[in-house]
Amino acid sequence: MKFSFIFFSTIFTFIFSSGYSQINLPGTDLNVFRAESPIQVDGILDEEIWMKADVGNQFFQNFPNDTASAKNDTEIRLLYDDENLYVSIKCMSQGRDLITPSLRRDFDFLGNDNITILFDTYNDGTNAIVFGMTAHGVTREAVVSNAGQSPFDFDESWDNKWTGTSKIYDDHWISEMSIPFKTLRYTKGSKKWRMNAYRYDTQTNEISCWIGVPRNRFVMDIGYMGDMIWEKPLEKTGRNVSLIPYSALNVNRDFEDEGQIGTQTKMTIGGDAKIGISSGLNLDLTINPDFSQVEVDQQVTNLDRFEIFFPEKRQFFLENADLFAGFGVSRVNPFFSRRIGVTVDPKTGQNIQNKIHFGARLSGKLNDKLRLGLLNMHTASQEEGTIPGFNFSVGTVEQKISKSSRLAAMFVNKQATNKTTAESAGANVYNRVMGLEYRLNTPDNLWIGKASLMKSFTPGIEKDDVSHFVQVIRNERKFRLEWAQLYIGNGFNTETGFTPRKDFFMFSPEASVNFFPNSPDLSQVTLGFDSRMFFNLGGDGNTILDKGEIQEIHFEPSVNFTFSNFAMINAEFNVFNIKLENDFDPTRIQNDGVVLPAGSEHTYFTAGLAFSSDRRKPLSYNLSAGGGSFYNGSIFNADGEVTLRYQPYGFVSLAYSYFRIALDAPFEVSNLWLIGPRIDLTFSKELFLTAFVQYNNQLDNVNINTRLQWRFAPVSDFFLVYTDNYSTDPFDTFTSRNRALVAKVTYWLNP
């Protein structure tokens, strides 16, 4: 224990000092001139002012080679007036044969011709706003946090108001955008923003960037940006208030509730408001929110001993979400917004809504260096008092202390609105967590990392209620090194967070080496090694393991081949050694009492091979298979997804997962199936239909979710959502569990 805290302090000091050791990278400037005459956003650059605009071109390849210029160049031009930022992007091509798999908004970057532009409006090297378009005019918007260092830092669930049009010509295509300044967050008087743009060209199968990004980095890496220089310092736009009312009609029937007679019908109204307090600070309000239109989670087969994480998809929680959700790491997060207004239906294992009365969220920039986040939500008691009502409050600040590194603090409070109801339901009257975190990003993101210390407060818990985490990453073009360590005391309690495992100390060294062959077919080879060792802290009173005893070891060497057509092959080998501290059934479907006993120790080995195909083809697929020993028996698994697109009207896909687990008697052989066919139709850029079926025999459930969306005005939608759940126990007799039909209308008003 003492050693871990000494090491924590040493690493913290190292990180803190290293944050000042880098200098900023030189960039390319792009002047942004003021447009004195109107601009028609039509994909036709016939306004004279466009010909006078500065041009950002000479794009560099990122893939398959990061040492060459793009084969098909791209030209960016920027203009502005009092209300809007205008973007025109001319993408050179070799004819009109361009790929757009679907007309649905928020497209995937790979597998279609598109351009994406990022704006770091605060020049902080940490956060960016993203706008993108395909060659056929499909749009997407997103936010990037944490300097764009992992796929989880890119959140395309964020939605806002802007317009764009694309037009295809014989030897190029043009995307033209109009982005209201009210949609953006920036400091009044700004003289420059940082920006970059990246493109996927299916004809040459290359990713290219205006400011070159090395192959070992994600193409959205905010450490690689140029400057866009405003002709005059930006003024604050006019009043920025948006009202988003909704009305919903819900018709449902719970067939497993014996007290429910007939179909239940409910009409609800509510809405959100977005109020710009300043050019950098936004207030979000919600009354009686409804999230029935949010797409269901894609289920997974859980063979682990702990809870699985599912990401937040609800719009209200997404803007500046990194301020709240970015504290901690995946194994210990003090605030997880999905704990608010969502609970698990024990009958189906599906997430269900827990009614939220109202909420408010203030987030954004107070100045160039200080960010603020405040959140307050109030939920209702439900199910005759079995789910008590709570008030959730969160406060967080983030102070920039070097070129791009930050110091953050957070306080989370969950408070029962009625003490008696909470106690009768077996819930804590309150739960609180406070923490401090240093976030390292050198300006070029060569060094990144975190160091955090957190403490919780819960009635009846007075010891072992702290957690600390350290992570240091060195990310070079040819190699990547990482050290991570995590301590979570048994009394550390994050009821509004995500901490699936406690009472351990873990350290995890990781390394990878990149090779870039001089080959027209093979783009990159990466050799990797990951490892994790968990030590028992002995705070839970469990006598199975001694204090300080190794509880779990995991070694994972791997090799990955990336081909020039974006196909990939990955092979990995896993070595596990686990000593169970509690009885455990990894299949979760055995008869009562059939478990691996606490105290048993298991060493087992698995190997796996995965292949993903060229996504430009009409038929694409991701396939993987593996097997080996598993606890005291064996395991075989095969999973993947096959997708057939019918450009540009959508796709059909089939996702599947199969595990065959054969453990020693008295375990019965388990065949775990998870099958999810999906149909995604885009009749136009405004009308979408998704039908999604999931069969999971671990839950003995079939879930059907169908959603029709009509975007009849900017950021305004009509949804028709049908959900059905069936019991598959026994499989040959489907029994209806519950069924619901929701019609919902939302409308975005700018009074």
C-alpha cells in the first residue's frame, strides 16, 4: 500500500514536470475573410468572393503512407459574416464513381467519400467541434475531447443546427457548409482558431489531411492543426436561445405484470432549452425529458465477473460531456450519466427509463484557461417506492496549467429526496465522491496521461474509501509505451459512477512497435504486448485471498496487419491466471448451485484470429474466431458482422456471437448465442427507418426495436418507435413479455 502511494507521487511529479518540456508544432495559416455579399450554400462556388478567399491545399497522406502528398488534392476556403461561418471544400476526384453507403446522418468515416473539418475554437489543444459531409451531401457533426487520443474521444451523438450541400462534377466534388456562430462556442474577440481537415478518398483508398498527422495517431488528433486567422476579431453573436419542446404518445402493455389489465396509454409533453450565457458558456434545461427515441444498446455476451459498460446516447448529456464523464478511467469513473434516469428491468435485462422530473446543466468556458461544469437532475420514485427518488448534483472545473495540460476537480452528490423511502428500499440516503486529477497532453501529444486521486462518502463506510490512478503514455511513430496503475479501496463507492470492481491494486505495462513495409499491399505491421496484474487488498473481509496476494494475471501478445485496402488481420494469444474470490458461473445459465467454487485457481490459454474486409465493397464483413482452455474446461467462439449495402439507400447486416463453453461436471455444455439482424433504410436525407432484432439466450430474450425518423426541419424530428420483448424459455414457445409503441415529435425553436 505504502509503495503504491510513493510510486503514485513519483509518477505525478514526473507528469507534472514533463507537461512543460515540449514546444508547439509549426502550423499552416489560413486567412478567413469577411463576405460582404450573400453566399448561396448550393455546392456551386459562383460567388466572386470565393475566388478571392485563401486556399488551404496540398493535403498530406495519413494512410496508406504518411510520407507522401495526397494523390487527389483537396482545397479548403473559409469566409464569414455576422451570423455564419462558411466553408467550401473542393475534393479532386477521378470521375463520378463515388461511394455513399447511406443517406443517414452521422455517417461512418471509412467506406465512403467524405470530408471532415475540425475547429479548436479556444486554441486549447484539448477540445474541437467537428463537421463533415459526404460527396452525396450527407452530414455529420461531433465533438472531440481529450485531444483526440482514442476512438472514445470522438462523440457523434452531439447534434446542432447548420446546413450543407454537396455537388458532384466530372473531376471533383464540392461540399459547401453554413455554420451559425450560435452553434459554436468561442471567446469573444478571438483573432484565430486552430483547425484541420481530413478526407477519405475511396478512389485512391487514402486518408489525407491538411496538416499532416502521423500514421500512429488518430486522424482527429488535435495536436496537429494549423491556424485560421480572422480578418477582424470575432464579436459575440446575438441572443442565443433555443427551445426544443416535444410531445409523445406511448402505448404499452406489460404481459408479465399480473396487475396490469389491458393496454396502457400515456401522453407526455416536455422539452429542453439551450441558453447561451456567454459565447463560451451554455445553460441546458430540461423538463420531463423523454428518451424513447434513443437507439437500444447492442447487447454483448458477458463472460466476465463484472458489469459491462454501455455508452451514453442521450442528447441532453452530450455537449461538453468530457467535463463530466472524462474524470477517471473506464475501470473507475465517479460520474456516469447513464445512472440518471435509466435502470435495469430485472425481467428482461433491458435498460428502462426511470422518470426524470427536471434538470439543468451549465457547462463551457469561463475564460481561455478555465472550464466549468455544473449539473443538477431530479428523478422520481417509481414502482411503489422500490425505486426511490434522488437528486443528482455534479460540479467540475478544469484549469489549463500549461500549453495543453490541465488540472481538474470534481464533486458528485447523490441525495435521496425522501430518507424514509430510501431506507425502506435498502438504498443509501446519500453518496458523494470528490476528486482531483492532472491531465497531461504535451502540445504534440507525444506524452499523454493522467493522475487522479478520489474519495467517496457513504453512510456507514469510514475506511478504504479512496481510489487513485496513474497513466503515462509515450506515443512515437514507431512505438508506443504505456504504464498504468490503479488502486480502488473496498469502501470506495460511486453510485453515480461506473466502478465495476473494487478492493484491488492493479498495474498494467503495455508496449507496441510499428513497422511500415515498403509494399504496395501491406501498409503497417504492429507487434503489441499488454498485461495486467491484480493484487487483493483484503478490505472486503473475504478470507479466500490473503492481503496482497495476486488475484489475477493477464498477458496478451498480439500482431496486427493493416493492408493498403484497409483490410486487417489481427492475431492474439492470451494467458490468464485467476483465483476466484467468490463462487462464479461464467455461462450464467447453469442450474442453481452449479458454480466454480470460491478459492479455486485457474490457469488457461486462448488464441484468436480476426479479419476485417475492404469496406468500400458492397459486401463487407468483420469475422473472428478463437478458442482454447477456459477455467477448468474449454471454450470456442466465433463472432462477426456481415453487411450488404445498397447505395445510397442503406444496408442490411447480421451481427452474431457464438460461444461454446464446456466446463467440468456438474456443468452442462453451454452454447451461448447472440444474433442481431439489422435493416437500415434511408429513403432520403430526411427519412430513415431502422429495424433491429436481438436474440440473446443468456437472457432468454428476443428484442425487436424499429424506429422511423423523419427530420421535417433542421434538428426537428418525428419518431415512431416500436419495441417488443419475447421470452424464449422454452425456445419453441415465444411468450410476449412487453410491447410498446411511441410516437414523438420534437421541434427546435430559435425565438
